[in-house]
Amino acid sequence: MTKNIRKELNEAKKAYQSKNYEDALNIYEKHFIENPENLNEWDKIFYSWSLYQIYIKDCEDEDKLFQAAETVTELIEQEDLTKKSVCAYTFSVFKVLDYLYAQKDYYTLIVWLEKIDSSLLDQNRYEKDDRVFRSRKEKYFDYATKSYFECDDFERCIEVSKEALSSLNKYTNNSDIWYRWRIAKSLKELFKNKEALIYLNEVLKVKKDWFVFKEIAENYYILKDCKKAQKYLCDAVLTNDPIRIKVNLYYLAYKILKDINPDIAHKHIELFYAIKMENDSKVPEDIGDLLIEDEHLDKKVLEREIKDYWTEFKFKDKKLQYGTVTKIFEHGKSGFITSDDNESVYFNVYEFKEGKASLGQYVSFFTEKSFDKTKNRESVRAIHIKAQL
């Protein structure tokens, strides 16, 4: 290498350090094209950072983003961010990952995920505007587990999800629950329903969403345990979520109930059909032969009849209790009822079906098992609370 070449490369370094990124890039590109062997380790690092600053950091041109990031991965290797704070390789690949994830291009995302060694990623989360943001390692696992699941690579999804659960020391926005959720969903796809239920029950301790109850019900239905399937189906139906987002739940209910209670099963399939027709959506072939008079369907009436059925089902074997509201927390969302048996029972205000929670109020209620996240143990909560005059 001549002195003039080394002088030019040193000028490129100084240009980068002075934030003249384009000047630096022009010099590095010239020498990389003509004589790539002239670039030493530090030249390649500064060349990579120049590419990052101009084409990767805030780039809106997909082709330039991908081309620049690909060049960076050829120039340098991934460094250990648990030992240093910056790495042009990692930063560049993650910009591509962010872009692909936003585009939901999961197949290409997997290709780029394989360029990352997760053991070299840091677990440093950061805060901004009172929000906590994921570490790079957690983001990697979020992207990887989602991508493998969406691409039907269920074995790999399970493997990476378990790796996330064993290697992450902090979770943002209940990401550990979503790893367990994807494990359970993948196990179901692999016909390992009993194992899937183990993970779903872990999810249920934290998330009481309708789709979690539905997933549990569906696994029990596949296992031909319709008694348990009905129990979780009941909880899913009785959530206050809009019926349009729960449309497939009513189809599952029809399949579970059609040999148990044909009349109420038919109401579920009528509600399913009405929602589908309203949105011009296709319906499964197995309901094509059913006698559904769609011009007479009233979704509100059907929803009320279905909820009445499941409310009766839910509480038929439960003991009705009575007590007094003795504590409401300052945020107004929950509190405690002291029962006539002198037991203190936790409640959420949304469980008041009649009246409004107020101190000293006498109420009736049922109880069910719950989970205390603060104390990390099972507990009991009051449900279906009604004010007593």
C-alpha cells in the first residue's frame, strides 16, 4: 500500500470523526471497490459506520438499506454488546429487522435473524417519556419467536421461546407470557395438546383474555374432553369484548355444543353466521347445510340469549354469598368485600353487574380462583357482584 492510499484512508477517518459522513463514505467506497485489501480493521469499522449513518440509520429506501446492511455484514463481525456499548454490525442488522417486522415479512426476517448471535446481545433496557423499552436481546427473541411461528416452523419457535425464557433476566410488557403463548400454540399445531395446556395455564394466571380461554377450550375439545372445554368456553363468551372480534369463538362453541345442546348450539352458529355475513366473510363448508334464516337474525338478541345461557351455566354449581364492601383502593378500580362469614375477598369494579361499588354497600357475589401477581400465588376473587337493597 502506498503512502498516498494510507493518507486518503486516514482522511476518510478524520472526515467521519468530523461527521462529514458522505466524504468519508466516498473515499472508503472508492478503495473498497478498487483494492479492498488496502482497508485494515479500523478502516472497515469506520466504513461500516459511514454506511450506517447515510444509508441505514434513517433510510427510507429499501434497496439502499438492504444493500448497505449487507455490505456491513461482509466488512465486519458482530461484537459482544455485553462488553461494549456500540457495534455497527448489530445496529445495522437491527435496523433491517425493525423494517422487516413492520412489513410483516417474516420469511426474510428469519434470514436476517440468522445473522445475529443472540449470546452477544445486551439486556440493557432504556426509559423514555415514562416508558420502558426492550433490550436488544428481548427484541431479538420477540422477532424470532413471532417469525418462526408465522412461518409454521413450530419446532424452532418452541426452541427459541424456551431459550428466551431461560436467558432473559427482565421482561417488558409481559413478553414472557407471549413466549409461553407461542409455545402453547406451536404445541397444539404439533398435536401435543396436553403439553400445550400446561403452558396455557401459566398464561392464564396473568392474562384473563377471551382468546386465552378459547385456546384452552379448543385444546380440550381436540382431546374430546367437552366438559372442561365448556368451562373455558363459558369464560370466553362472558367477557365484555365486542362480538365481532370473538366471531370464531361462536363457531367453536357450536362444534362443542352441537351434540350436547343442539338448540343453544344453533344460536351460536346463527350469531357466527350473522357476523360473517355483515362483514361479507366466507363461512366454513360444514354449516352450509344448516337451516339459517339470515334475514331474521338479530345479533343483539342472539348475544343476550347466549350470555344468559352461559351465565346460568357458570353459576349453577356455585354458592351465592353476601357481604359488605369494606375497602376501595384510591385508584377506584378494585377493593375488598368482607363476607358474612367474615372472609376478606378481593374484587374488581367491573364485576359489579348491578349498582356501583361504594363503601358500606351490601352485595351478593360468587367467588372463583384467581392469581395474585404481586404475591405470586393463587388467590380468590369476587365475581358477578350485585348490589342488594
